[in-house]
Amino acid sequence: MSRTENTGGGASFEELYKKTFGTDIRAAEGAEAADEAVLALTEAAEEAAGAGVPAAGRRISFEEALRTADLAVSGAEIAEPEALPEGEGEEETGQTREDARPTRKKKKRRKKHYLLRLILLILIIAGIIYFLRSDFFLIEFIRVENNSYYTAEQVTDLAGAERGVNLFSAKTGAMKSALLADPYIYSASVDRKLPDTLVISVSERKEAAAVLDAGSYIIVDASGMVLRRTESEPALPLLEGLTTIAAEPGKALQVEQNSLLKGSLELIAAVENSDLFFKRVLLSGISARAYLYDSLYCEGDPSVILENLEGLKNVLYDLYSKEIRHGVVYVGKDGYFSYSPEVK
């Protein structure tokens, strides 16, 4: 049977379509969609006829078919994607359109919750920052520790620390760098102590000797680091006879007799821990004269004197006991000592 024939004995489907819409169904746009609708509904009508459905009922089916075909053609004209018939796909997903609406609402509520949490987090962070920058954390106390050469005020000035500044705004790194730029500061740390205290701790280089250089004095530590230059004679062991090459504060003193300088500084450091004290050390050639008094000194290589320091102490104590404050004690290797009352 042709799909264009009316199985119920009336007008054909195409005639009904033409009568209703005033045009041939095959001339309309979306003819393929209409054909599919016609074929499907015609087969449905045939099944209804076989089941004993009256012709009037079958005609209603044809009218419904007309409406369905009209929708298919209209959908093709506006070039929109074909919508799924109601209920289609529900069996696969197990979710109806009504069921999908609450899911979308839940997603919207979830987005609102995320936004509120973000706003709350921003407010908390802003509050913390405001509190940390408040007057509650202004520096009121600056504590200086382990200083000896510099006073606490001098250390504070060197660091550039100030009272009345916010504790967390204080540039502790810059303060530490400023301290370390000074030759006397060996190491330094700058720490915050809540809520209002800045703690500055320093380790200073200690003055060990003064090197006479063209009428002025170069102050060095035990390693030979230049600390400063002064015109006034300091109360330190005086090193004479060295030829200075370079003497820049914060750097090692450079002289022509580097080995003698090193040996003399080691000797002075060792004597400092004993009962002896050398007022000055006159360096000449490969030997040194270490003066205990203006007219009593010991002579020898600085390294040899250092090796025999305990024996030298015994010799000097013997001279002291005899009230001898004049002469020369020669120090040789293997614990050799000799005394001469003649001073050169």
C-alpha cells in the first residue's frame, strides 16, 4: 500500500495536507522531515485499522500527522536544531526535565557559596593586614646585645633603627647590611620581638695591634683586618718596621713583610692569654724585638718565640726576681735562651 493512500477510505494524506495548508507537501521546505513524519504516522494509522479503530479515529491521527509534519517543516525553515520529543532520552539518563531543574538550582547555590567564602577570606586577610600595621606594633624599645667597642646608641645609629616605626615595616635586612658594612662588626642579626621590641645582636672584631705608618697608626685585629686609622697613639701593642702597601678599612692590611706581620700578630694574641705584655714589636729582616720595657726585650723569629713562649716566661720571671729590667733575651730553636745586659 502506498503511504500516500488513506487506509481508512477517505482522502489521501497529501490531499489533506494541500487542503489544509494550500500547498503541496513535497514543495514545502523540509520535505525529507515531512516524508518521515508521513511515513511514520501512516504506518500508525494502518496498525489502528488492523486493530478495528474507526475511520474517524484514524482521521484524527491524520490531522495530528498534519500538525506534526507542519512542525517538522517549520523547524527546517528556521534552521534550528531538532528538539528531542518530550520524554526521549529519559530512559537512558533516568532523569526528566523536572528532575534537572533542582540540579541547576543546586549549582547556582553552590556558586553563591563559593563567592561568599571568597569574600569572607578577603575580608579576613584585610583585617589581619590592618591589625599588623596598627599602632599596637609600633617600636618602643631597641635592645642591643653583645656590643663592646660601640655603645648601644652607636649600634642603633649604624643600623638606622628608629622608634615609632611599625615593627613589621622595619627593614631588618637593610639594617643588618648597614651593620656589616662597618669594619668593627664581624656578624650581626636584627630580630623582631612582639609586640614592640627590636633586638640587635652584634659580634665585634677586637683591636689587636697598631701598625705605625708615616706618623699615623693603623688599627688591625688579630687576623690583620684594618679597622681604622688614627693620629693618636692607642693603648695597643705597636708594630714597627713594616712597609705598608695598602690599608683600607674592612680589608686585610697589605705589607711587604706579610709573614712577619702574621707571626707577630699570632705572638701578640698568645701573649695576651698569659701574664706577659709586649709594648711594641720592632720587625727587622727576619727577626723581631718584642719589648716588655723600654730597655728590656727578647729577640728572635716571631714563630720561634711563639714556640718557646713557656720557656721565655721562666727566663723573664727569673730576671724579675733579680730585679733586672735591662738587657736582651735571645730566643733560639729547641728552647735555647741567652741573656745579655747590653741593649742595642
